[in-house]
Amino acid sequence: MSSDPHPEESNRTIRAVDLFCGAGGLSWGLVEALKDVAMTIPQPTRAVLEETIDLVGVNHWERAIETHAANHPWARHFHDDIQNVNPREVFDECDPTVTILSGGIECTVPIFSSFQ
């Protein structure tokens, strides 16, 4: 008999899509919040957490995708307009469930021009 009251949920993958992912701040916060999930898995490590969370970042700006990929190398990335990406289609066709759909505010101000 298992001591886990929800054994089927212990092996469940959390599928998260971060729209307008930018550098990955919202994704980072999501991962930090989900560390509680990793604590339910024996020997919680970053690798276990990364296997538990299937993270997808979407952004139309190539530099944002490159930065997000550097900050979250285990995530999948889509360099495209969010209108062209169906979050359910980025996951396994057998189970296209999206557990968490997040989206930051699109940055429309050229903030980086002031650093040049």
C-alpha cells in the first residue's frame, strides 16, 4: 500500500506555456513556485524538477527566445507570434493538456535602445 494519497499525481508532468516569455522571469517564478511539487518526489533535485515540468516559451522576438533558452535550457522554445502557436499542439498528441498557461505583458517600448 502506498503512503501517497494521490500516487497517480506523483508522476504527472506539469505542462506550462509561457506566452511573451521574454528573458524568462515569469517562467522562473513558475518553476520556483512548483518546487513544492518536486518536494513530493523522492530525492528532489533540479533534474527531477525539470523532468516534472514541461516548459514551453513563446515569443516573437528572437533575442528574447535566445535569452529564455539561456536561462531555461531544458525548456522548448518557439520563435513565433503567439497567434501562430496553439499551446495544445506543442505537447504530445496523446495528451495535449496544458496545466498552466501564463503570459506576461508584451513589451512594446524599445527599452534596450537606451543602453546603446
